[in-house]
Amino acid sequence: MSEQLQLDFDKIVKTSNFTNEEIQFKKNYLNNFIKKGFPNRKQEDWKFLDISQIIKKNISGLSFFNDYSQSNKIDPTIFVDGLEHNKIIFINGRIEKIDFNFEDQNKIEIIDEIKKDISFDYENSLIDLNSAFTDKVFKILIKKNYSLKKPLIIYHSTNDKMKSTNINLRLDFELGENSCLKLIDYFANNTATNFINIFYNFNLEKDSILKNYKIDKFRNNNLRYSFNNIEQDNNSVSETFILSAGSNYFKNEINCNLNGEYSSAFINGIFSLKENQQHEIRTTINHLIENTKSYQLIKSVLGKNSKSAYQGRIFVNSKAQKTDGYQLSKAILLDETSEFNAKPELEIYADDVKCSHGSASGSLNEDKIFYLMSRGLNYQQSKELLINGFLLDVVEKITDSEIRNLIKNIIGVKE
Amino acid sequence: MDTREKDIENLKDYKYGFTTDIENIKAPKGLNDDVIKFISNIKKEPKWMLDFRLKAFERFKLLKEPNWQKPKYPKIDYQDLYYYSAPKSMNDKPKSLDELDPKLLETYNKLGIPLQEQARLNGIAVDAVFDSVSVATTFKGELTKHGIIFCSMSEAIQKHPELVKKYLGTVIPITDHFFATLNSAVFTDGSFVYIPEGVKCPMELSTYFRINASETGQFERTLIIADKGSYVSYLEGCTAPMRDENQLHAANVELIALDDAEIKYSTVQNWYPGDESGKGGIYNFVTKRGLCKGKNSKISWTQVETGSAITWKYPSCILKGDNSIGEFYSIAITNNHQKADTGTKMIHLGKNTKSKIISKGISAGFSDMTYRGLVDINSKAKNSSNYTQCDSLLMGNKCGAHTVPYIKNKNFDSNIAHEATTSKISEEQLHYCQQRGLNPEEAVGLIVNGFCKEVLQQLPMEFAVEAQKLVGISLEGSVG
């Protein structure tokens, strides 16, 4: 694989107009990645789903070079109906369009030359891969006191023009004081098996609010990895919702540093998996200062041959008194072949804290089904109703009513 | 080697048995085939036992020391240890209680341990009237009546080789992890228990009653077999603080429960934890594993861990038989610079298997406490269930409490529920107690005992009272 990496990297150097400094920078990351390789189950964070094996099994002939000099045609059929929104469109890993039509253009700044170094400690080799192969990295800056009027939808799509089997993309967001961004990641990849590696960096300044919704609904054969790094200052709020249902493999990783007092993080997730899907959510919430709060709720519905994993970690620094941390993961196993793994972890160094986690997994409650059937529903209907209620609980946690309704429609849950 | 073997040969006929008079014999420092042969030889072991050890040692050479645990410790030079030394002679031991560390005596008094017992714990010769040996012999008679075998491992290898051969290493194979394999290669002694079919053991078995239990050394090996329909409750350790010269303790404990059998294994561990600044103390790296081999069998672990500088152990249950039950009740208390990484593994393989985990962790001072547990429900373990509850209590902001549960559910008929909380003693509770005349330390003692109640209840009566006191003592000086 290292030869292919080197070869593709050279092609990028040839076709792009990176400066020498940038190339050197990328080379370092490439070498790091070659040294480490894809993560495997020997690493604690990848224990449940071994990505190196999954890639090996699904993608033969992994290649990394995408020609970003040519633009792609935008297919408007992928657009979300019934919600006015701003757009960023990625096609085959290339940004085709950034469109903030609904907003005050003076309040949003798009910077395409940013420092590409990574400010936090990581062991994850996929970040190295990402940093070596990303094209342009854009930074979107929301200025002080500005709340976006409409949500921003980022479309991730691929088409048959794609030459390689790997996409790496990165976006940075900076939310100024008292600003607000609603961000929807919408995955609409239709082409065959690719490995897509997404890395977002969020910096939330004082009193800012970030709402990030990741929607992976439509069944596709892609393998996907997404990493969100969120830095939060005083009184900022981040809300992340993940619908993990479409891709063959999807691992969402969220690293959230609560650096400022009274900052809070909310993570809610749904796994709804069928045939051979393997999905994972891994969260790390670092409570680094007093009076911070985090809340996590993850629910899985697992069909035949599917497997989901949740690794949630709450870390509380010795300075972080009065921390409130909560985690709950629940799973319904629908078939003999489905599997649920969880590792809800607490690491606590302060005494005046309230931290708890819970995890439960099992089959659908027969008593409840009996109750519904005795009231005239058939077995299938009862089952669906129960699952509906089970998932609705998570969707209800979405604070934005417009987006909540959109997501309800997409998932097909009813009130 | 030749002269040494001769010496041993001569000692065989010695009137007082060989344990008392081989004190000059010490295995050379280091770990190699010769040392293992030496140990085996001195214990007059049959060839199959030596082969077992050598095979384990072969395997050991390939293994690397694990380092995923939370508490880190300075590197141990395994070639710099003595793997066999005979019990200390009477001359080296303290002559009377006056020679002991006054702090130790103070603790004894608080625990209410009788004088004779204090002496016995420190290896001081006890007068004949209260001789524990005679107590032990009366018990032995009772046990023999029921056909129960309760003896040292060395004795079992000599007298009951068929049982040892059949079961030793079946739960913790010699190919297991680093420390377990090391133990298989060099273990010195330990307890052996066999409960015949249909027998309910009439008393609590305890290492306490076994004569030379106090000097089993750092590599202890225990094997308990409960045959069909039998029951046994086994107690290990005692509440009194134990000092030991050896820093590393890597014991192996294997439990096997056949059809309808039940084993209850209780531990109170109070090894030397090091001084207040975290110097010294014992590394307690123990492998404990129980196999519910037969149908309707049950294994229950109860532990109160208050001692040792580093405790690193996971008493586990493999629930192989249908309808088998595994239980784990634990209190782990760390104070000063102690560190503990403990928990359990429940591996469900059979149908309708059930497991329950109750873990209470308390950390104070500069200590670190980790609960690490695995619940694994296999795809064949239909209709199984697990319930886990692990609570941590923190005292002060210099200590840590961590919870790392691994939950794997591969069976849709099965249920797993897991709950964990971390908190501190609430000001309201403290206030309430103090208002009613308790001083802060007593108040904390009371609240902590309430916190631990679910586990303490599981201990045999006389043990529970002592353990309750021990909980209070372990936390002394942490309030204020």
C-alpha cells in the first residue's frame, strides 16, 4: 500500500499548486501514515470494528489520487426539499460550490489559506492520511453576534467520474462570540465502495452555539469515517446529532474539549442498521474546567448481521468541579445475528461531580408486543410502533424544530 | 545440583517434615529452566508437574508484559527475583509483639483481633493452649468425615495427582497471559479443595485453618473443585494487615463448579499498601477465574480490597453450563498513593445464564481506582441476562475514579443492563450525621458502610463485621 500512497502523493504534487512548504508539511503526514498504517483492532479505540480489515475486505486496490483541477457537474436532485438552506457541495471530495445566499455576506468570511497543522494530540493515523491528501482546506468564520438565518447543508456526494477509491476532506469552522451555526451534513454518495475520511475542526468562542446534524440515511456501499474536533469557550453550546444508517461502514468520532466555564456538549445518536452494516460512534468529552455539562444518548436498532458499537468517554479534570456528565446507550437486537458492543467509560479526577452512565441491550419486549397485539395491531405493526417510539426519544432531543421535523421525515418516525 | 538433591533426599526423613528445616535452601536468583527444575525437585513433584511448569515457562518466554492497565509501576526485573525460598526460620522472626511496628498493633486493636491471633499473623510462636494448629486439626477430622479434601497444593500433587492432573490449568491455561503463565511455571504452593458429589461443606473453609498457609510465597496457586451437587464457601485472606517481603504477588486461583454445584469465594485483601508517600507496598497481580462447567452451577466472588500498593485483578466467571450463574461483589478502597485496577469478566456461553456485578469503589488521598469489566454474551447464550452496577465515591480532588466497562451482546434473546455513577459524599448526609453527634470521621465511616452494604452483606457473618471495621480504618485520615 505504501507504494500506492507514495505514487498518488507524487501525482498530487505534480497537478496541484501547493507551495514547497505545504508539500513538505504534507509529506510529514504521509510518512506518519505510512509508518502507522490503517488503525487495527490492536488499538484500543478500534477494538470493536477493525477498519484495516474492513477496508481490506471491501476495497480491492485502494488508491488515493483525485484530480481536483477539474470541476464536476452538480446534480440538483440530491438537494433537500422543503427547507431553505445555504449550501456547500462536495463532489468527489472537491468543493464545487459555497453558497451563503440567505446570509449577510459581511458577517461570514471564507478563508482558503489556513494553517494546516493540528492543534490537539492525536494517535489516529486517519488524521495523518487526511492531512496528507486533502486538497484545499477552507475555514468558515462566522463573525461576532451573527446567527445564520438558515441552516447550512453540506452535501457529500460522489459520481462516476471519481477515479480513486479514497476521499479526504477537511473543513474548519470558527464561531465568533455569541454567534450561531446550524450545520447539516447530508450524505448522498451513490457510487460504489469508497473510503471517505472527513475531518472537521470547530472552534466555539464565548456564548456561541453550534448545532451539527449528520444524516447518513440512504443505503450505500461506502466506508466512512468522520472526526469532529470541537473546542468550546465559556458558555458555548454544541449539539451533535448523528443518524447512522446508510453506509456500509461508518465511524463517527467526536472529541470535545470543554475549555470554558458553563460550556456544554450534547451528543445524540441513532443507529438503524440492516444487512452487514457495521457502525460505530466514539465520543470523548473532556471536562477541563468548572461547571461544564455533557449529555449523550445513543440508541441502536440492529437488524440481521449488523453490528454497532458505542465507545463514550467522559474525562473530568481535577479542576473541573461541579461537572455534570451523563451517558446512556440502548440497543434493540432484532435478529440472532445482530451484535451490540459498548464501552461507556468514565475517568474522573474531581470529587464534586455528578457523572453517570447506563447501557442496556436486549430484544424487543414481548410483553409490550403482546399489549399492542391485544389491541388489534399485527406483529409487524407492533414491532414498528415500538421501534418508532424507541427512536423518537432521540429525535425529540433535537432543539431546532424545523430540522427536527425534517429529520423525522427522513427517518420516518411519527409522533 | 547433585549435592543439593542429596541434601533434599536426606531431609525427607526428617522428623518435622521438610518445611521446617530447609531454610538454608534458596533457589538461585533468576528465572530459567534450572530454577524451575529446582523448585519442582525440592517439592518432590512427579514428572508431569515438572513438564507442566516447563511448558508454561517455554510459553512465558514468548510473552510480553502487558501495559494497558491504568496504574503504571516501575519495570520489574524478573531475573532479579528469588523464585523459591524456604520459610523463614524462627530465629529471624520477631520474638514477641513488642518488636512489631506500633502502628500495626494499633490497627490490630482497632480491628479487635485477639492477642494470640496477632502473634500468629506475624509468625510468633503461639503457646500451646490456643494453638491454631490444634484448632485446625479438629476441623480436619470433620472434613475428612465428609470426604472433603482440603490441603496444600504440594500435598495434593503428591496424594491426589489424578484430580490435580485433571483440573489444573483447565480454567487458566498455561498459555494464558503474562503473569498467569509465570505463575504456572514457578508457583510454590497454595490451597487445594475438592468437595465430593452431593456434599455440602459443613463449614467455611479458610486459608486461616490450613497450617502452613501463611508462607505460601508470592506465587500462590489455588484450585477448588466442587463436584456435582456440592457446595463450598471459601475464605481467603483476613482483615489483619499483612506484611510481606515479596513485592510482586502473582497468584492464580481456579474454581471449577460441576453440575448443580456452588462455590462461594470471599477475599479480604489487606496487604501492605506502602507508606503515606507511596513508597513500597505490594503489587497484587492476581488471576482468578471460575468455570461454571456444569448445568445449574453457580460461582460467586466477593472481594474487599483495601491493601496493596497496586491491585490488578479481575475475578471472572465463564458461564459454560446451561442455567449457570455468576456473581461478583466487590469493594475496593484506595487511599494515599494506592492504585487499583479491578473488576470482573462475565463470559456467557451457555443458555439461560445469568450474571450480576456489584462494584463499589472508594478512592481518597492521591489514589486511583479503576473498575474495568467485561460482559460478553455469546451468540449461543440464548436468554441470558446480566446486571451491572458500579458506583464510585471520591474523597478529595487529588484522587481519581474510573469506570471502563466493555459490553458485548451477540445474542438478541439476552439482556444487558449497566449502570454506573460517580459522586462524593453529600454535604447533607454529613451534616445530618454530625448533627446527631458523630464526628466527621465517624460520619464518613457510617455513610461509606451504607454505600458498601450490598457487598458486605455477601460476606460470611464473622468476616463481615471485621470487614466493616476495616473499611473505616482504610479511610482514616482522608477526611478533613
